[in-house]
Amino acid sequence: MDSETTIIVIGASAGGVEALRTIVAALPADLDAAVFVTLHIGAHRSDLPWLLARAGNLPAKHPRDDEPIVKGNIYVAPPDHHMLIEAGNIRLTKGPRENWARPAIDPMFRSAAQAFGRSVIGVILTGGLNDGTAGLFEVKTHGGFAIVQDPAEATASNMPQSALENVDVDHVLTAARIGQCLKELAAKQHAPDALENVSALVAPEEMDMDAQFTLNKPVAVTCPDCGGALRRSQLGSLMQFSCHIGHVYTMEVMLAAQFLAVERFVEQAMRSLSERAELCGIMAEKLPALQENDAERQLWVAARKEAFDQNAFLRTMLTREWIHPARRGAIEMSHGV
């Protein structure tokens, strides 16, 4: 496929189905572009291709791995797979989650920018936290065009607002206007001028790991997914963390992920203390009812009480109201569509 082929990449999360249906309804059957969509669906079965095909004039599908790119088609990232865009085909991978998502928006945007450069139009729609911001930054870095849904219209304004704060966005539009804008840009065979004085950024999974983990200043945090050391990088004003495995987080997602990791570890400690209390109780009961065993039995009873007391302390810590100053909102859970 020609590198000048217009590639439209659209990322959405909470509330994204209706916005996508509105956009697709405005696209003509002879659209001179290929459209790629990633919605946060996790591993859930998805009916999104069927919904988008019914909403507009273009066929929509989950692509196969290594499927050729054909203009006039809508390709939807399948459940539990990142969708990557190469020069002439589509690659599906179960690579590491990014911003706690698979499929994630950033890998799709990043791969499209690297393969098609100035021929890419990136669109960020409604969603929580900020997956897609780093990818849209890459689109602009490689000379592409950036469109963001008006946060005032979005069901969840975090994703579009983050894109506006960190990327030099070309248009801020309602979903209805985005569809019309994409139609016009594709008809004009849109090719924006490449940005000057901006170096292309390397995808985290493609970085030389020796250089990445020896030249950068270390940060005292570990990956919430695998426990590996994290390195910090900067995409304009957006900060990212990545590990050896390839998990990637923005600062906002990292804060949320780290807090859930704390909860998980506290819950594991609570389970271990409950098990200790149970075992101490069994030890106290199994001692023969002899006078010489009373002191030992009381020690096991005391140990059981100690475990219960410490468990109660952890439960208080787990259920208290913690301060969450970040305004990006709570972690968004994926739902099948």
C-alpha cells in the first residue's frame, strides 16, 4: 500500500460506541482512506464491527493478523489484541498492556505514524484517563493531523482533555463534525506539512534496552503488572513509564495502577494473616488437655489473637478514604461491546 494512502486512526473508551456510530454515519461508501478503531474492550467479546457496519456505509470487521490494508474498510481492534499498522498490512499482537489496556490506543497510533507519517489522521474520542495522548503526539511528530472530540460533549472528558493539554491539536469538534471533517480531509487527499525540528520518537518496545536502562536516570518505582524496574521518558509535556517487558503507563495511569497494586498487596497480607490465625487456632486445639501444655496452648491462642488484630489494622487501612489529588478520575473498567 502507498505511503501516501490516508490512514484514519480513532481511539475511544467510555462512551465511545455512540460517538463512533455518529462519526461512521457521516463517512461515504467511497471513502478514500482506511479507518482503524481501537475501543477499550479488554478480552470481552465485541460486536462493535457489526454496530459500526449498521451505522454507516462502510464495511467493518476485526482483521486477521497480516491482513492487507484496503481503502474503504473499517478495521476494529479485536478483543485482547493490540492492532498495529504496517506499510501494507495489519498486525495483531498480544503484546504487553499499555496504560492497563489491550487493545490499547497508543500502539495503534504509534505504529500508524511510523508507517504512514504525514498521511495519518488521528482522532481521540471520549474516555477516562489518557490512553491515546502519547499516540496522538507521535502522529503529530511524524507530520500527521490531530482531531479531538470536544470534551464538553464527551461522556468521559479525560482522554480528549489530556490530548488537548499535551498535543498541538488541529481541530476540536463534536462527533458529528468529526465525521464530516474526516470525509472532507480524505476527499482532499489530506497530506499535512511535516512538523519541523521534531525528532521521531522510538516506540518503547523497539528501544535498545541496554541503552534505555543504562543512560536514563532510574526512578524508584516498579511495574504494577510485572514488578520490573521502570524507566521514565518524556513525550512533549507527557510523562511515560515503561519496563523491560514492554508495559507502558502515562503518569496518571501509573498513579492509579500503583494504588491498586497497594490494595492488592494489602489484601494478600490480610489473607496470609487470616491463614496464620486459623493455623494457630488448630495448633492450640491439637495439644492434649494436660496441665503442662497450658502455657504453650496460651501462646498459640495469643498468636491467633495477634494475627486477628493485625488483620483488623490492615482492613482499616484498606477501607479508609485515601487522598486522590489527580483530576483524571477513577480507573475505568473495560466492558464488552
